[in-house]
Amino acid sequence: MRKIIPLFILLFIITVAKAQDRVINPGVPFLLVAADARAAGMADIGVATSADAFSQQWNPAKYAFATDAQGFSISYTPYLTDLVNDISLGQVTYYQKLNEKSAFAGSLRYFGLGEIELRETGDPNETPRLVSPNEFAIDGSYSLKLSEKFSMAVAGRFINSNLKVASDNNDASSASTFAVDVAGFYQSEELAYNEFNGRWRAGFNIQNLGPKISYDNDDFNNNFIPANLKIGTGFDFILDDYNKVAVNVEFNKLLVPTPQDPDLNGDGTVTSEERNQNNDNYRSIGWTSGVFKSFGDAPDGFGEEVKEVTYAVGAEYLYQDSFAMRLGYFHESPLKGARQFFSLGAGFKYNVVKVDVSYLFSASKVKNPLENTLRFSLTFNFGEKYDEY
């Protein structure tokens, strides 16, 4: 669809809307959007859930515990559907187990902002210039079981952002960078309790560790990429041979420095010079030092650091591993972005094909760009079967 999008709307698409000056807004935020409907149905939970084809985004160490030799998935997520109909996030993923202890995987994630009309004036008769901004990331990972119950993985990622619009004063060259992930996953044996069996899971993923992204190769015109730490745990209630309920909780912390108070001299008034100097100070922070700063740089101390941690709880009911119902809740502090939502999801499996869908309900006064959006994922699993132990 052709459309005219003012600059402020474009900026809203690219970054999370600010509630105050100290909201952390890294570049290429599409890396943080849940691309698959299974995780989205549980409020963006995936670091400690059971292994599936979508594990590349959440925790690639889970691939070592996959029970299918190979898997291929396709996911589609419409974006800002209340405004436009051609902005979307798509992802394809493939994994293959090399043996009972190791696996590799690759994925492509593409975020397209549709076709945008640009006009120099407000004249409706002016012939517009059409641009199609987009961003993408290409991933590869390798996972290995270090014991029967624990695995680790490393992943590499190439990131490209093509959002810059050419003008008479500059070109439209894209920006790119790279990042790495380090992940771990624990899965217990099936344990016998009084009235049911159970299995514990836990996982972590340190994601998107890499240099900042810049369109002009300028140290003072750059953005941190969304490095983040995911930690989660879960428990499977195995009620009988047909019914299973999995409950999960997950925490996430951006490993990006907190913007500082722009009132540099403390007189209660922020001048344009102070704001510019504050922005320059922030952009001069290196990405490695920024990771360590992120744990203790909030101006209001530990209380504000805690507010930078998001949490999500989710549950999944499985019947014969062929039908699933899911729900979840996600919470972010109102002072740090105010994303709060409930989610519902379902999954259906027939032979080697699995279909997942999810839907999001905002619980915040701040509108969610994925509100009223139905997400779809399609998975194909094939090859020989592996036992979990």
C-alpha cells in the first residue's frame, strides 16, 4: 500500500515510544520482537521452554535437546495493523541435529516497513518518491550437550538496517553490524511425584553482544544494538500419557546504558546545550563498557535498575503433543516503556506439520504496536526421532 508517513510516525515504528527521558531505546529493536506464535502465545517466553524449531531466537542451546532430527519453520507477524497493512516481520529457521549431543541452526529475520511515499512539499499533485525501508538479520548457531542434562550454544548474527532516506546532502547507504549470543539450557529427567510426573527446565541467553550500529561511521552518530540477558525457568506437569501442562517464568534485562539526567548543572532547567552534551556523552560510551554500565548506572539507583527488568509468566497445555492451548502475561515498568499485555495462543500438529497462532491484548495505556494482531507460524519436523535421554 502506498502511503505518506510523517517522520514522527516513522520514528515510532523504529523505536519504542518514550514515556520519559530515561527509557532505553536501542537501535534495530526488531531483534526483540517475538517472531513465532508459540512464544508470543505465552507472552514472549522462550528461553526455558521445551526445544522447538523457533529456539534460535530464544535459546539455541535447546536444539541439543530436540527430539526431531530436522526442523524448518516460517513465521509471519503483521505490525501496526491499526495504521497500515504492509508492515510486517517475517522469519525462517532451519535446524539439524548432527548427533544425539549436538545441532546447528540458521535463520533469516526480515522486518519490512512497506512502501512509503515521500514528498518535498504538501502539494498532492507532486510526484512522490517511493522508498521501501527494511531491516534484516542472518543468524547461525551451534549447540552441544555438555552433560545429559545441560547444553550450551554460541550464535553469530549479521544485522543490516536500510532505513536511511537519500537526499541531496547524503546517500542512502545501509548500516550494518554483527553480534554474538552465548546461551545455556538445563532439562531434568522425568521425575515421579505423588500424583503426576514432572520435569524441570531452566535457561539463559546473553544476546546481541556486538558493536553499535551507525549509518555514517560516526562515533557520535550511533546506536547501541539491543544486547540483553534472558533468564527463565519452567516446570512440566506430566499428568498422564496424554495431558501435560507447562508453566514458565522469564526475566529480561537490556544490557544497554541508561540515559542520564540532561540537567547537567542541577539548576532545574535543561538547556539545548545541556541536552546535546548529554546525548554526546551517552553516544561516546563504548558497547563493551556499556554492557557493564547497564547493571548500575540508573540515576535513581537500585530501585530504578529493578524497573529495567521485564518479566513474563506463561502456561501451555498439551494434549498428546498434537494440540496446545497457551496464555501469558508480560510486564514492563510504566517508567521504562509501559509494555503490559496478555496473550493467547493455540497450536495444532498433524503428522510432520504444526500450525501455531497467537493474539495479544494490551493491558497498558500505552498502545502496543502488536495489539489486535494475529500471528502465524508453520513448522515442519522430519527425520529420525531422538530420545530426550
